[in-house]
Amino acid sequence: MRGWKAVPGLVLAAVLLWWVFRGQDLAEIWRQAREADVRFLGLAVAVTTAGFAVRAARWRLFLAPAQRRSPFGSRFAAVCIGFMANNILPSGRVGEFARAYAYSRLEPVSAPTAFATLVVERFADGIVLLALLFLVVASPGFPADALPAEVATAVLGVSSLLGVVFLSVLALLAFPDRSVAAADRMANRLLPARWATPAVRALAGFVSGLAALRNWRLAVPALAWTFGLWLVQSFSLWLGFVAFGIDLPFAAALFLNTVLAFAASLPAAPGYFGTFHWAAKLALVNVYVVPEATAIAFASTWHLGSFFPVTFMGLWYLRRLDLSLREFRRADPGDDRS
């Protein structure tokens, strides 16, 4: 993976971190971080770490059409490896490819098919997050007048992107064979044979990974698990509120969680440094009027608490399974290195 691909995310992270910390009393932020209730912080870290197990449990439903009985251990290992890769590799975006590739090394499921299930996951995440955001914003206690233009613009942008993805997925679901056949004809016209064949094969694997959405017995429980996943994550954020004496309802944690998820769609540095802090400050300070030092101390501490456990677990699984980070670079289709 060439170094220049990491530049946009690193530049944006630097700008956002500058914006978050400019004019702040760093000593006060550090004081509030040190004085936070470690019991609730520990609970927050434990809950957000448990969320990775919930992700692995949910993944079974998306994998079911390709692998009827997928071992939880393989799913959890691949989830940890994927998030670890997002946290430490320069692109900050290779985690999904790493997760799919790791699972394909552990189980008889191709990497394109495994990756397709992750696209379906993100699609389900988008639907649930938009639903949660709508419920929170429509609730009587939400300070709607304080909603920043940046948040409204981000919601509109992500909604538009999800709309495009939704229509594309519908076309693939409704006409899977025709879609692959049309792609085959187009690829063979526009691409050399050495590129066309792998591209069409990857699309066929991708289409097979979408099969979970054709079965309501899988789709409905998957959406239920998705709601549960984001409620667990929001509960972790709320425990962080308690640790820092931030007196806000659980709905505020739901709102913050949706803003953080939408911010993650921006170009990002490894570990979402910068984008996470910017989104947390935007939601807590601009919407809920939390003091800036408190919001920044909370965001910095909670982010680090969620960063290290999954990173260490991912590295442990990486070594245990005899995989290497270099293999994930080859698994990333955006990598132009031979």
C-alpha cells in the first residue's frame, strides 16, 4: 500500500485535532481525565469491548447462505483482526478487507464472499443508525435548535450515499444472474482479460454474499442484532458520561453514537484519531452544551479505552493464526502495488 494513500486521512486528522484542542487548557483537560471515575470507565471499556463479540455473533446471520455453521471463534478472531488493522495500518480503511481475508484463511469461504457480507452489514448499520437518529431527534427532549449545520449536512450526505448503495443492492438482489452477466460483458469489453476475469469472479462472490438479504428469516434477526449492537455501543458511551459527571440521558449517547458512526465515513487516519474527537466535540458541545474541556477529556479517554483492547486482541490472533499485515495489503483492492 503506497504511503500517499494515507496522506488525506492524516492531514484531515491533524486539522481536526488542531480544531478540537485549539485554545484549550490542556492542564484542565488532563485534570478531568485523571479525576474521572475509573469504575465507570472500566465498565465502559468492558462494554465496548464486548461489542466486538456481538459483532461476531451477528455476522453468523450474514454468513449463513455461504456457510451454514460458521464457528464463533473464527468470526471473533476475524473481527478483532479487522479492527486492529483499521487501528494501526496507514490507510485507516483496510480493516474490512483484512477481516474478510482473515476469515477466508480460517474457513472455506472466499474473501470476496466474506467481504460482501460485510457490505451487507454496513448497509444494515446505516439503516439502523438512521432510524435511531430519527427517533432521538424526534424525541421531546432533544435540543433541535442547537443542531449544527455540519451534522445536518453529514446526515444528508450519508443518507444520499446509503440511497445509492440501497438501489445498487436492490438491483443485485432482484437480478443477480443478469447483473453478473452484464458485468461480465462490460468487463470483457473494457478491460484486458487478465483483469476482467478476476473482477467478474469477485462480483459473483459478492452477489453470493448478499444472499442473507433474500431470506427474511435471516434479515429480520440480523436487523434485531444490529439494533442491539448499537444500543450496546451507546450504553458504553453513556457509562463514559457517568464517569465524567456528564449529566445527559441515554438518548444523548445514542445521538453521539450516530454522529461518530457518520464521521467514520470520512477519510480517516488509523484509529479514527481526529475524526472521533471532532465528532464527539461537535455533538456534546454544540448540541448538548457540555463544557469543552469535559467533552474533550471524555472523548480522548473513551477513545483510547476502546482502541487498545481490540488492537491487542487483533495482534494476538494475527500471531496465533500465522498471518501478517503484509497479506492484508494484498487483500486490499485499493492497493496498487504488485
